[in-house]
Amino acid sequence: MDSMDLNSSAAQPADSGVRVQRALWRHWGTPAGIYGTIVYASVVAASSGGASGRSDALHVLVFSLVSIVVFWLAHVYSTALGFHADDESARARIVDSLRHALFESSGMLEAAVVPSIPLLLAALGILPAEVGVLVSLWLTVLLLGLLGYLVFLIRGRSVWVCLTGAVVTGLFGVVVIVLKTTLQH
């Protein structure tokens, strides 16, 4: 089973300016990273109903982080099983499958880092809880839009295609915010 890694030498263009974009892609732009960003935003939105104080913000942060770790563990497990089952060679071992799954799934955990910062600031009392939640959710929209843009840019698409990719990917985060607003108010 091949990786979705756009950093492989076969996909490397001569433009050195793309290296930063590829570095971002390696960490957050994997399918697991994009999925993790959407899942994390969804859990933040669902767990933040009525969050108004520091303890509420801490609850949202802890619940969201624990949830993403559980989703990550399930993703690692299912990826390891799928990778192991697809490999018919005698050398396919559980350790190899697990190593592959950990690499493929790492973006899911990394996706929670940036949106957790405003939640942490709210839990520390630096931001109001409602502001921390909203900033966290809008950061996921921004991250998703950036990832949608970069995946097409790395593949050499036109600016219009890149912008369309950004809008479509970012809309997943907007849908989460709209659902939060609609269902909790």
C-alpha cells in the first residue's frame, strides 16, 4: 500500500520554494491530517455548548484532546490491519504494519495542535471561553483552506484551481461552525 506522501523524490519539482509547502503537507496535509482537523473541530463544537468560564474551556480542551487521541488510536489500528492484510509477502509483520500506520496517521494528532492553542489560552483565563472556542474553530477553517490550496499548488495547478480547493476544503470547517451555531442556539 503506497503512502499519500507528496514528498517522494518522484513528485519533487525543481522549485525550491515548494519545500515549505511540502513540509506543511507532510505534517498536516495527509488524508489523516485533514480528517483529524475536521474531527477535532467537530468535537470542539459539540463539547463547547454553553462554554463560558475557564473550567468550561478546560473541559472542552481535555475532552477534545482525549477524543482525538481515541480517534487516532482507532485510525492507527484500522490502518495497521488494512496495511497488514493488503501485503501478501511473508515479510509483512505486525511491526511493519504498525510502523506504517503510525506514520500515515500522525497527521491526525498534529491537526489538533494549532486549534488547541486558543482553547489552552481560554483555559488559562487569557481569553474568554467563547472566544477561545470560536478562534479554535475558525483556525480549523483557515488550516483546511490552506491545506486545500497547498495540495493543488504542489501538484502544479493554476491559482484558480488552488483557490477552489481552498474554498471547498475550508467549507468542511464552516459546516461544523454552522452546525454548532444552529444546534446549540
